[in-house]
Amino acid sequence: MKMLYFLGSDARTSPIVFLYCSDFICILLYFFLFLQTRGLKHGRAIVVSTCTSVASIVSGVVAGMIALDEHLPKAPTARFFLLLGW
């Protein structure tokens, strides 16, 4: 939490945004862990592990972009390669 506040103080973002984003990340983490455990118990491990990894990365990146007030690139090519990298 201190690291997020430290990074956000440079980006001039309200500390309340960091609290909401950290709460959002914790809720998603518990939800993903619940779904992952249930999926591994009743489903295929490869599919569940892949979906969990992708969802964790995307939710973390989106919450980080909101917390640090970062925007997607305006250029279509740069935006395409950024999304492709995700």
C-alpha cells in the first residue's frame, strides 16, 4: 500500500483512488482464487490455469492504469501492440 501511495504521489492522484483500487484488487483476487479452486476441482487444469493467469494480469494492469492515471496510446499502431502484449 505504501508503494502505491508513493507512486501515486508522483502522478498527483488522490489517495482515495488507491484505496478503491487496492480493495478492488483484493476482491478480484479472492474471487479468482475461489473460481480457480472450484474449476480445478471440477474442470480441466490447463484451461483453468490459463484463464486465471490472463484474468489476474488484465485486472492488475487495468487497476494500475486507473490508480496511476495512465492512458492508452493515441496512435492505433502503438495501442494495438500494447493490447497484443497483454
